[in-house]
Amino acid sequence: MKEIQQKWWHKSVIYQIYPRSFYDSNGDGIGDINGIILKLDYLKKLGIDVIWLSPVYESPNIDNGYDISDYYSILSDFGTMNDMNELLIESHKRGIRIIMDLVVNHTSDQHKWFIEAKKSKDNPYRDYYIWRDPVNNKEPNELKSNFGGSAWSFDEETHQYYLHFYSKQQPDLNWENENMRNSIWNMMNFWIDKGISGFRMDVIDLIGKKPDEYIKENGPKLHSYLHEMYKNTFGDKDLLTVGETWGATTENAKLYSDPKREELNMVFQFEHMQLDKIPGKQRWDLKKLELRELKQVLSKWQYALDKEGWNSLFWNNHDLPRIVSRWGNDREYRIESAKMLATLLHGMKGTPYIYQGEEIGMTNAAFNSIDDYIDIETQNIYKERIAAGFSEEEIMKAFYMKARDNARTPMQWSDEIHAGFSKGNPWMKLNPNYPFINVENALNDPDSIFYYYQSLITMRKNNDTLVYGTYRLLDPEDESIYAYERDLGGKKLLIVCNFYEDPTTFYYPSSCNLKAKILISNYSDSSLDIKTIKLRAYEAIIYEINYKQ
């Protein structure tokens, strides 16, 4: 069995910052880079090693910065390039690395490349994008945008359609154009030279698209493009690269992340995050999560990438609702269920990602009006679903559970006005529960979710079994308990989680004479009898197991 070559990011814990909602330093209601600098000591206290910074580039902000008009400039809402340089300096002083969001499937329609491309069919930048003639005076085919509607928009100036898998203001780049690819390599190297430690690559599995063949994800040239990227940018540097791959399977994930292939370090796969939607439908078509399905999917990924690649571990990000509202209990058991979900995830093999506010148990926001949802995707889906005959009540319930804006409400720092996020009027409505769910309260409570995350992070740094140990699922058919082992060189950890509020009992399947030590638990008096573990609501325990002589 081949051994994994150890890397710095194996023991790291990554914290995603959505800058617009993190902390506003100048009172304009918008989070900014200086706000991040002011909160670096908070992140250092939490114990994280890496910040994944969502886009801060120049942008018209149609899709909250994922529509970039200039990769080399900082959006004035967030500050200046000098502020960015200062963030790199100050974070490195604290031993915190920065990885940037790399958005290269598409640009903004305000990017100079697209402005030029629209001028004429023979413009040098025309082929940086994907254009097609009308078919029967209509769209070239029936490809749909991920934000609703057609993936094609008509350009009146040149009488052709251009492709956009997101909003019409986000035209897709043509990765078959070598000049375009070289422009991307130059941009990536600009940021690498500034001292960033890697990239999170937005919807990277779309860059090999073949629109005429209805191929969106995992196109035939995708992996050759990624290998070319590796060779021309980060391949000879010790950087972290993670690709967002909604269409990933365990087999093609190995193509991305097996080190010998020279592509990426890991991918975000979303198979587990799609288990609470009706199969074959949109994520807005809800169904109850079945724990046995979750165990099967997460275990499949743990086994598949055990020696060929590396897993990213996450519940939340800027595109996903808050996990404590989604699969926990954000009411009477908010603290217990948030800690349980953290234990379950951080006990696994892979690199954990924390999304801002997750560490204090921030919840989904129950907005009453569609007007409170700013996200372009949500607005488009609302119109589409109303037209399709869905009731307002059905749509708003789905948005409460799944809308991206649930993750984007401003960070809740204190019970002061605007949750301490800003002295001005915040760009987005706050979650009204900030007077009791906030950082200040968490830091003043030794039993808070924050300190629990801090303990999990510290444990990962000091326990190689947690980092490199093999994974084994226990009792896959149990409908309420998620239990698994981690084993490294005879050292064993047992992770046991009651996924629900009803009490239950776990029977550890071992005939050996065992003794155990609790490394962490979300109750102060968890059972040391590991043969028969009585679990209360959302109880979660990590045991270190020793065999008695």
C-alpha cells in the first residue's frame, strides 16, 4: 500500500471569508479588506491556518464578485491593492496563509476582453469567448443557465449568441483558445508572485465544456487544461489548489487530485450536499435527509481517495445554507447539533473548511419577502417557479432551507447595532438573532461552539491518526448514529455521533478488552463505557482507544 507524501495542507484548517459580509472597517455597510485585517487576531485565536478569500477583484457585482471585470485590480468597495498587500503581510505575521478565489470559467461582460470581443467577429479577443450563429432565428441549442433560462444571449452588434452558464453578464471563456489560456497563466502568476498560497477554483470542471455536444462538466480536454495550468503556474511551488466540481465522481476526483497526475491537490465534491433534494430535480425540490444515505456517500469518498488523492471536508460555503439549520436543530439544540456536525466532519480524513460564522453556530435567516433576498440566482428562480405554478409558501420555504443568501448575511460580532458588523447600514439584511448568536457571547462562554471548534482544530495539529489514519464506517444501517474509526499504526480513534435529538445507544462491535479516553465531547459527562454508549440528543464523542494488557 503506497503512503501519502505529507503536505502542509493535510494538517491545515481553512476558513472561508466572504468579504462583503465579514467586517466593515469604514462604515459604508460593506465588509472590506481592512476589516479582515482587524479580525486576524480573532482567526488566529480560533486556530485556523489558511484563509480562502472569496473574490475581491474589480467587478460590477452582478453575482457578488464572481463576475470579474479586472483580475489585476481590487474592487473599491473592498479597498485597494495596497490593502491587499497589507493583508498578505499581516496574515503571514500570524502564520496564516491566503488562498484566492480563481474564477476563470467566465468573466464579467464588463471585462475588457469581452468589450473587445463584441466589437466585431474578427476582433483578436472574439475567440476568447464562445459564439454561435442563430438556428432558425433562435438560440443555437437548448442548453440552460445554472441561474435559470437559456445559456445563450443574443448580441445585437454582431448578430451571434454568446454562451453563459450563469447570468448573461457572465460570458463563458473559450478554453480552446491558447492565447486566452496564456492570459490566465499570466494572471495566476501575478498573484502567486504577490505571495498567495494557492487557489480555490470556481466551477473549474466547466472549463472543458463542449456546448454543441451538450457537455457542461468534465469535458474531454478538461484534464489537459488543468495539467497545462499546473505546468505554467503553480506546479513547481508548494501551493494549495482546490477545485469546485459539482459534477465530480469518486473516479474522476482521482484524475483531479492524484499527485502523480500533476493537476490539483483536492476538489470540492457535492454529492453529500445534494441528498436532501428529490433525485433528478432542482435543489429547491426538498426531501428529508436519510442518514444512511449520508453515511454511504461520505464513506464512499473516504474509501476512494484514501491513497489516491485527498478529500476536502465541508458543510458550508457561500453557496450553501447554514448546516445547523439544514441538518441540525437551530432551535433548542443549536449548540449541541452544531458541535455534533463539527465533530462528524473534523474527525474524517481530509482538509476541513470552516465558513465564516459556522464557528459560532450562525443560522439560516427566515426572511419573509423575496425582496430581502439579494442573490441573482434566487431572484431568477423565484420568477421561474412562480411562472411554473409553485405557491409563494412553497417557494419561500425552499429559500429558507436552501437559498445562498442564508450564508451571506453579515457576520454577527456582537449584540450592538448592526451586530457590530458595521457602523453604517449593512449592504444586506441581518439575521435578527444576532443579539444572542454572536462572537462576543461565544468568546465569553467557555462551552461555546467557538471553543469547541478551537479544540477540534488543535487536535488535528497534534494527532496524526486524525490526519492520516484510515477510515472505517461502523454500523452502516443504523438510522440515527454515525460512527466510524480512524486507525494509524495501531493507534485507534472512535468517533460516535447521534445525528438526531432522540436518545439512542451505540454498541461497539469489539470482543477485545478495551479502555478509552475521551478526546472531545459536546457533553461534559459522556460515557467511558465504549461497549455500550448511551447517547443523548446530538451527542458526539471522539474516543482514543487502547487495548488493555
